Amino acid sequence: MTVSFGWGPTEARAPAPEATAAATLWAATDDPAAALHGCASGRELYEYGYPQDVEVAAETDASTAVPVLTDGAFTEAP
């Protein structure tokens, strides 16, 4: 698994420890989608009526853009 963080050469920096941990666990899980569905947060989203959020979170290679929070709104990364 390759994890790209989308920073250009002028913005190169190490990923946050949380991002590194998430990428490591994702790569080490046999069925990441099932893990998301079965974890406490996934079950809560189902319980509160947001199963589609779990489905989106489990998608891989589905987006062509990286969202960036700018001035309180998400925009596409350059």
C-alpha cells in the first residue's frame, strides 16, 4: 500500500503520527471495510442513521481530489 499525503516539494513535511498509525493499521488489516463497519465509531454511525458515511470511509481509490480545509470550508487541493 502506498500512502500519498499530497504535499508538494515546497510543503514537504512528515505526516502526523495519527495519519501514520491509521495508514499502518489499514495496511495490516485483512478487510479494512469490515473493520470500519465493526468498530465503535462505525456502529455509532449506523445507529445514528449515517451508514453511508461508513461506506464512503471504506472506499479506496474513489476520489481524484484531496480536500483541504481553508477558511472553514473544504476545497480541492492544488
